[in-house]
Amino acid sequence: MCRGIAWDFTQLSRIVGVLHEYRVGRAANGMTLFWQIDEAGHVRTGKMMRYREDGHRDRESRYGFDWVHSALDRHHHPLFDSEKQEAVPTLFGMHLLNTYGRADVHIVESEKTALLMAIAYGNNDQHVWMACGGLEMLSRQRLAPIISQRRRIVLFPDRDGIDKWRAKAENLRYDLLTLNTDPVTRWWSEADGPKADIADVVVRMTNEHEAKPSDAAIQKLMEQLDLLPNI
């Protein structure tokens, strides 16, 4: 996921912590496991995704996507019985409401995007990154714990989902909710693709900056590596 990205030292130092913070795991079949943990700390389910070596989702594989509750049900595991239980999804990262008690909630589509943004900018008392899991998965039910706490919510739609999320935002009628399309409009480049999300744009800009470092960037790097000449 992070391979080939020109993260700076601060961002590199966040990677392990971010994966731990979101409880990202690896399933026995090698798929990446994104647990959905609610604001009370209860595991609702988990989404399993298979990625290629380049970090993009493996859409050609027959078994590139699955849900933990579905897998348990297929194997008749006692942890989940579809006749007695119902899997109620929540936002990926919802459990972080307790960690960042005052933070605005920044919501993107995919779990991978939320992780990349948390690595790029960090989670802190000002903002925390979450994902709804797909274009159609944004709803008042999933946002309810955030709305009940009167948190500010900022939606960052993918480029091809702007109109749909704008309509959803209007229908939600929550006065502390805003839609930010700047990353996939003002900052967007054709190289990002027609379906780019905020992480695609940020990663591209990060790599471009690294390819053409400024004098200030070179100075900072020399200081961090203790390469400045002794005077």
C-alpha cells in the first residue's frame, strides 16, 4: 500500500502506528483485513480485500473481496449465525471517536484511502480519517454516532462520486456537514485518472515534490541526516 510513495520522515514514522490504530490485519488467505469496530469498541464485521503488488485492488481475482461475517456463515462457524445475528456495518475507523474526542471527522470512500490520509496528515485532536467503504455506503445510519456527538463532518468524495455525495449531503440535512471537492477538482491532474480520490492526488503531489526538491527540502534532509558541514 505504501510502496513507491515518497513519504517524508514524519510520515514514514506514522505507518506502523496507523496500521495498529485502525487494527488492520491479514486474513489466513492473504487478504488485507479491515475490521469495522464501532464507537463502543464492538467488532461489527470485517472487510477482506486482495491487493496487487502495486497497491491497487485485485479486481481480476475471483476471490478478491469478502466479508468476515459471510465467511464465518459459509463455514458454519459458531461466532456468526445468520439465522440469529445480523451484521450491521459501521464506518471504518469509527472506534477512533473515543481516541480523538474533539476531532472533526473526515470521511472518504475506501479504507485504503483513509489509511493513506492518516499517514500523510495524521489523526489528531483537529481531525480523524474514516471510510464508509464505498460510494453507496454513506448513510445517516452509519453517521449517527458522529451526528449524536455534534461533530463536524467533512466529506471527501472520489472524483466520479461528487454529484452523488453532494446529493447525499443535502438529503442528510446535518448543519455541521460539508463537502470538500478541492482535492479532486482544483488539485486534480489528468495523471490521477477520472476516478481519482484524495489519496491518489496527495500521493502524486508528494512524489512530484520529491522528484523536484526545493532548496528548503534539501536543507531539511541534510539536517535530518546530519550532513551539514561543521563550521
